[in-house]
Amino acid sequence: MSSPRRRPSRRRGRRSPLATIALIALGLVFTGSGYAAFSAVSAGDTAVAVSQESVERGQKLFAANCATCHGMSLEGTEAGPTLIGVGAASVDFQVGTGRMPLANTGPQAPEKPNLFSEEDVQAMADYVASVSPGPGLPEEEYLQTTGDATRGAELFRINCAMCHNVAGAGGALTEGKYAPSLKGTSAKHIYEAMVTGPQNMPVFSDANLTPEDKRDIITALKYQEETPAPGGFELGALGPVAEGLFAWIFGLGAIVALTVWITARAN
């Protein structure tokens, strides 16, 4: 007669399903918190307190001048992109350089005289930043031309010269777009362009170029702008193409004219 089959004993120390769920939830909480902290740091948010009066003033200015394209709540429309997350730096750059409000549609927004006072630009930047955080205004210490100009020139050649020209004179891009000249551009707007990536420009976060790197680039650009060219007339600093064209037209033209004159004298 066969003996009765024993029921398998329950394994000791078996984990409860609720413990697994709790561990997963705890991991998600820590992962989300870490990602949020990293995003805030990498975006360059600043914890600068702004007055409610400035935010309210900026909201009125935004509603009167920007909401038609970007929406009353910065959500964007068919005529303009969303501004949620662009931060104060983007507003200060776009409005401070006169690119916004946009005068007419085209391949890109050209720089033009600014329509607003510094206080108005600051108010609109405060309002946009109050709705959603993003890259903040640069600290004054990184706008000084006290960095390493040699290192800054090298960083500029590696990261920027393919579009802006090695001398910062600008250059043509595809589809009617262009990289503007950096001569005469303020240090503040150069820094803001690097952290926000306007138009076709890539974003150079602090993970790509540290604030010290950006200061070195600004130092190099300002040094080059203020130092006269040792070779004489720059020809727009457009490089060998402009120089070769000048030599071809005027140099060869002078040789032809001299040849004609000598021939005429001989006859």
C-alpha cells in the first residue's frame, strides 16, 4: 500500500508580493527625484527670487506682444512654438536682441533694434520663468573678459567656427538661414545663445561647455574684436575666399590694364 504523498513544505523566508511592489515604488521615487535634480542642475536654473510685481508686469507685456503666436499660457500655436521650459535666458536673448516679436515670417528671425526697455525685457523673462523653469540668466562673473583667451579661441574653433567663421564673422547655412556675425554682440547675449541654442544653433549645456569654458570663449571673441588686424584690411574677415576673389579681380585686372597700357604705348 502506497504511503500518502507529502505536501511540499512552504519555503522559509519567501518574500511577500507586497514587498516587491514596495521596492519597485521606492526605486521609482528615488529615480524620479534624482532625474528631476539632475535636470534642474543641467538646465542651469537659478534660484533668483523675483518680485510678484515684475511677474505680473511681464504677463501683461507678454499678453500684448507675444501671446498671439505663443499662446496665453505659453503653450504655443501654429504660428509659434511653446515657451514652456525655455527659461529666462531665452526670453532675454530673443527679445533683448530684437529678434522677437517677429516682424515677418522668414527662414529665421533676424536681429533688429530692441523695442523694449531693459526693465520690460526682465519682466517678461521673469514671467516666462515663473510659469516653467528653464535656463536662467548668466551670472555676472562668467560675463567678464578675464578668462583664458587662448583656450577660448581653441574651444570656439572646435565648437562654433564651422558656422560662425573662425573670426566670428558669421556665415551662410542651408535653406536661406545663416549664422550671424558675433561682432558687437554683448557677452550676456553670447552666453545666453550658448545655453539656449536659438535658431539652428545647438545647446551647449554645462555638461558640454562649463561656465568657465563659456567665459573663455567670450574672452577670446572680445579680444579678437578689440584687437586691430595686424595684416591690414580684413575684407570682412571672411577668409581665403574673399581674399582670393579680391586678388583675382583687382590683381589680375591691374595686370591686364598694365599690359594694355604698355601695348598702347609701344604702338
